[in-house]
Amino acid sequence: MDYFSLNNKNHKVNFKEALFNGLAPDRGLYFPQEIKSLKKSFISNLNDINKIEISMEVISQFIGNQIDKESLKKIIEHSIDFEFPLKKIDENISVLELFHGPSMAFKDIGARFTSRCLSHFIRKGYNKKVTVLVATSGDTGAAVASGFHKVEGIDVFILYPKNKISNIQEKQISTFSDNIFPIEVEGTFDDCQKIVKDALIDKELTSNFNFTTANSINISRWIPQTLYYFFAYSQLPSDIEKYSFSIPSGNYGNLFSAVVSKKLGLPIENIISSNNINNPVERYFKSGVYTPIHSKETLSNAMDVGDPSNFNRVNEIFDFDLVKMKDTLHAFSFTDHQTMDTIKYLLKNFNYLCDPHGAIGYLGAKKYINNNLGSHCIFLETAHFYKFYDEIKNLIDVEFNIPSQLKSILDKEKKSVTIKDYYNFKEYINSYL
């Protein structure tokens, strides 16, 4: 499997090169040369196949011959070593819970997969020390800090917007040490992401650091996320013939993975991009003109993205044809007020305690179902609600236990540095030479 740059289709690399580059030298995202449909017999028998076998079948074509099957199996076993339960909300809506990993967010599988792939090649003789750069609006940083902590041969610099992520998310990022270096940026997630992208192609820095990224711009992040949709399908009752996914969307890596899953052969009817007020894609669907926006702070902070990188990949897979895209995708956006009302509604009516991102996923599912009677919609619950406890505690009137993964960090001391801009970042990272 080769990957080409979305800025230059003549620039092609294999999986290993795309993994370590993170971003193409021309600043383009890497895209698979070909996506082959899986056998119909495999799809129809998913409920009889275990998670490891499903994962090997789905992922192998994207790795090619770069990792031997036994090593890839071990990487996958480590990456998905937790549950992905599908739970019924009502007759038409279910929820796929993706928060049962170590950092209690859907980013765990991608972060663990990326760290183990990098570690595999380092052990196989890739002798350069790797420096991973990560921009996060909350959950990515927490998952990467957990997934990369003490991984030999890798340093990780995690950039997050100051005072714009939840207290728990910041604890998860800033209480690690060893090879994890948390950086607060005086700005937005988009500012953090721009610093990472600039650094990846900065010749002065790349002459001294062997950079890559664990953001969803790296192919190793979205590849394993395709598994969510196969795991969900394998748990669906046999009487559900038509189903769709509502995806809380920020940087669009997860939504792109859903589109890839449909192209691989999953019988997904539609895919809903459920957004907060940071909604450039919904505006594009209405106007026909894509325009990035300046991101605004919301309760669902992981989705506070005004210029989602992975939407370039979504455009590519639909041949930059908006009409073709709208045959599969729907885009809705919702306010913080609607989000809070939904958290209360789900708790009161279904005894289901949702985080702000999952609440937006539910709102998207509900709006879709209202316009598509007879369909079934699965929304993604992307993080455990307690990660946003300070933000939603006034909405919760039930007793609950604090998950052990989060309880253990509450009293730990925060350790991070603060920077203003790219110049500050270069000064800081150069101090580690």
C-alpha cells in the first residue's frame, strides 16, 4: 500500500514513511493509493468473528508488507484491549461507547496503535530518536500521554490551548513526566495545530529532530479508528437492515474513518457530522463554498476546530464532488444550551449519563431519524462524562462512582510550560538539543 500527498499525487510513500513523516514535505496529508472492498462473506459474518480477526482483516491492506502479520497482531491486541459496547437507547437509536480505554476517550485506540507501530520500527533498527508533536483540544493529548508514556526511543511534546480544555483533561496531559512534555499555548486548538504543522516542515528544526505527529493527520491514527464501525456492526441485532452513524466531529479524523469503512463494504446508509457551533462543514453544505472559521470555545471542547484538517481527506474520497458527498453525509450543528438540555434529557428519560460530545452525537442522530423514519442511528459516545464533571456537574442529580483511571490523577501536580507563539516553541524545543 502506497500513500500519496493530497498536495501532489506524484509524491508517494509506503506506510512506514507516512507514519514517520506525519505530514508530507509539501504540507499535504497522506491518502491511501487504493481502498479495496472487503469480501461480502466477511462483512455478513462479522457477528461470528472475534475482534482480533476483524481488526487484522480490516487493517492489513493499509499496512501492506511493512509489518509482519505476527507483529501486527500483537500491536492490534495491545491497541484494542478493552470493550466497545453497543447499547440501545430507544427503538431507533443506539450508542457505541468508546471510552473504556486507559484515558477514557475514543482516541486511545489510535494513540496506542501509533505508539506501538513507531516502537516496532525502532526495535527493528530505525536508529534515530523520534520526537512526536501533538496538538490537542483535550482527548488526543490525554490518550497520547498515556499511550506513549515511557515508550523507549520516543519523546512527546503535547500542545494544548491554555484554559480551553477540561480540568480532568489537563490533569491527564500535564501529570506525566519522563518522555512526555506538556505545553500550554496562549491561543486556540487551531493555533496549536498550526505550530505542529509548521514544525514538521521547518528545515532548521527537522535537521536536528526526527519529527512525526500522533494527531489524526498521521495515517496511523485514522486507520485503527475504522474498527469502531465494524465492531458496532458486529453487535447489531439481525433485524436492523438500515443503519447510520452520528459522529461528534472536530478535526474529522473519526468521520473520515467512517467513510473509509463504508468504502470497505460496511452497509452504512448515511454518516452524520454532528458539530457544535464550530461548523465550517455544515456551512459548506449550505453555501457550496468551504471557508475556515475562527474557532469558538464551547462545552464540547474537543470539537472546537474551525479548520478541520481531515476534511481534505473527506473531500478526496468523494472526488471533491459536493453532490456526491451529500448523498452520504449530513451535517448538523448544536449550541451549548441544546447540549446541556440533552444531557439532562438522556439522564431523566433513559438513565444514560452522557458527556457533551456524546450529547451532540445524540442530537445529530435524533435530527437524522426525524427526517428518515424507519432507519436506525448509532451515535458515538467519545469520552467518559466524568472527564467533564466540573463543566456539567450542575446537570447531574444522581450518585456515581469515579472511574479508577481518572480518580488516580486528581491529586497529582500539574507540570507544564506556557508559550505564546511558534518562536517560543522553537526556543523551548531547541533547549532539549
